[in-house]
Amino acid sequence: MAIEKIDKHAWQAAPVEGPITPRYEVYAWDISVRAAHLDDSVGFFNATSVFLAVEGQSASPCIVDIEPPQGGAYRNWRATALSEARGTKR
């Protein structure tokens, strides 16, 4: 699927039938409230700096799936203070 960058803050996907799953990388080495920080002990992000939004769909629900790093060394790893959505526990 083709995705074109329209300006600094907008992208446009080619027409498709059904849902799309965009994947993107976030620079996460900014220890501030502006953006994101990720290391071996914690993940912190400001949602307005890292989440994408679909134009005209701001009232629609969405689920953010945060997967912690794998391995015993990360058993206490935590990402933000978001609470777990009801009915989605894995």
C-alpha cells in the first residue's frame, strides 16, 4: 500500500478496502514531557507526540497495544500510567 507524506504532520494512504495497520518508528530518547523516552526500565510517551490520528475520526474509539520487552530482566518494566482496557487483558 502506498503512503505519501503530504506535509510535516500529515500522510495519505492510497484507497483500500477494509482496515489498514500502519507501522512506524518513534524517536524515543527525549527525557522530557514533549515526546518519548524508552530504555531498559521504563517507557514514557506523550500521546499527542507519538500517536497517529485519522482525520475526521477523533470521536472513534481506539486501542493502544504496548508490548513490554521480552525476558526476565524486564519483568518490572512499565510503560506510562495508562490503565488496561476492560475486556482486552491477554
